[in-house]
Amino acid sequence: MAMVYGTTSYGGGIILSSPATIQSSPTAAAAAAAAASARARARVRVRVPVGLLPGRRAKPLPLRCAPSGMEPSAGTAIYPLHRCKTIHLVRHAQGVHNVEGDKDHSAYMKPEFFDARITPLGWNQVDCLREHVKKSGLAEKIELVICSPLLRTMQTAVGVFGGESYTNGISAPPLMVENAADSGRPAISNLNCAPFLAVEACRERLGVHLCDKRRSITEYRTLFPAIDFSLIENDEDVLWVPDVRESLESLGERGMKFFDWLWTREEKEIAIVTHSGLLWHTLRRYSKECHPTVRHEGSKYFANCELRSLVLVDRSMLGSDSPGYNYPGKIPDGVDLPSDVADKKHLEEEVQERTDSV
């Protein structure tokens, strides 16, 4: 049983005397000594149980329900588990356009970087992230992999979260065929991994930059047979235009709508392989009200093939999932009420029984 303690101090009168007075008067010296002793006692902090102070009545001392260092803070929050999802955000591995674009921004508009594929270094980044995902146990938790329908994001997604290298004698279609887009990579199996879904809403900023224009879905299906493209309505890219660049405001809004759309999915652990622009402008919007440290952590620029795991909270009843672990706790037979309510109810029942028997 915990005890709650307060602090108080005993006050006393203070006698002011000069040194000369103390030396010339034994009585004054004794008084000064007594005053000094009183001052010493006044400085003593006495721990007493909350209630009445010794010898007199006192107002109750302030209660402190949490131990030191555990006082409640407005910076914390709790949410029902069934209204939360864990999303694992990944930026694609290094693309051929990244190498040239870092030197000259206009390179993003060059025809040779249309729907840019990842570089040999990018594949090395994929292999390293795949190893991390497997060793950390994340690979076993992922229920769905969503990817932007561009070559570099799909290559990254299947390379990180896909099955092992494809083997002969397996009739299931691969996630990626051998040497897709001249990658020099073996085929990637779709066995023992989460399903893959391509979604246009998580594409990179649209327009002008040819590296962000996609191929036809028909062509993608030949390269990535086991990726689900059913949510993409148009075979050709009708979203990208050569002369108008999507505004940053629109990009951030699109990203937030995409995250809202995730609540239509039943999966709780979702990996999303997308692009730096969409991630940065979307997460900055979500983190505006956070502590500066959290805001920086959540919205800083993504490196190639970087993974960050975040919790997505449904604060607006977007999802319809029912709690999977909650249990009402009611006793199957009998009244399950607080004791005072149960006593009152029992008394009322006794009175009613007596009244009925009369």
C-alpha cells in the first residue's frame, strides 16, 4: 500500500541582535542562540502523512499520485488498437536518374531516364534491406506490399519483400521475370510472401519529369506477373502530362488521401514502396502538430532504400474494423456491478419481494 507524503516547515520567531549586544548581554546571547536554533528548526523539511499536522488542525496537503518523474503530460495519447495500423515506408533504391539528377536537375527530363530503373548499386541496396527485413522479423509480419506502378519502385518492392529466387517446376507466376528491364537479376518468386498491389495514388510528383512517367500496364504485367494491377483503371499513363508539374500542395494532399484509403484495407501491417517527394510532402503535413524532435524524425528526407516504420491512427472513424482482442469481462450469470451499486440493487430487490408478498 502506497503512502502519500507532503512537505511542510515549522516556522518560528526571529530575534535580531547585533554582535555588540550579544557580547555585552548574556541574556541577549542566550536569546540569540535560541533564535538561531529556531531558525535551524524552521529550515528542517519534515515528511508527514497527509492529514493533520502534529498539535493543530491543518488543511490537507496536495496529493501527488505519480512518483517523481512520472507526472502526466499532454504530449502523450492513447488510441484503441483496432484503430491503428503499422505502415512500413520505403523509398525506392537508387535509380539511374538519381545519379545524373544529383549533378544536373534537368536530367530528370531526359528521354533516356523515362520510367527509370534502379542501378547496380540500387540492387545492392535492395539486397541489404532485404537481409535487414528478414533478420529483424519484419518479413513475417507484413500482410500486404503496396507499390507505386513505376519500374524502380516495383523492382525495389519485389527485391525486398518478395520470395526467394524462382525455381524450376513451380507453376505459380513470379513476382518479377528473369532479367526484367535488363536488370541481370534472376526471377523472383511470389511464394511465402505477402501479396503485392500496385496503386497509382502513391506515385511520385506528376508531370514534366520523364523519369516519373510510367509504362503501360500491359507491359508491366509481362515483367511483374504476380503484382496485382487491378486497381489501375487506365492501361496508358493518363495522369502524367509533359508541360504541367503537379503542385506540391496537390502532392501532399494526394499522399494524405492515400493514407486515408489504407483504412479501406483489412491488413494491419502494410509495407509501402514509394518515392521521396510523396513521402516528404505528406509526412510534413502529418507532423505539423508534433514535438520538434518527432516532427524532424517523421518528415526528414528519405535516403534511397531507407525504411521507416510508423503507426497510422484512425482519428476520424475512417475504418470499420471491430476490436479483435477486447473482451467485455462481464460475468455470464449474475450481476456484474460496482459493489455499492450492487448493494443498492440487492436492497431494492429485497424491498420489492417483501412488497409483493404482502
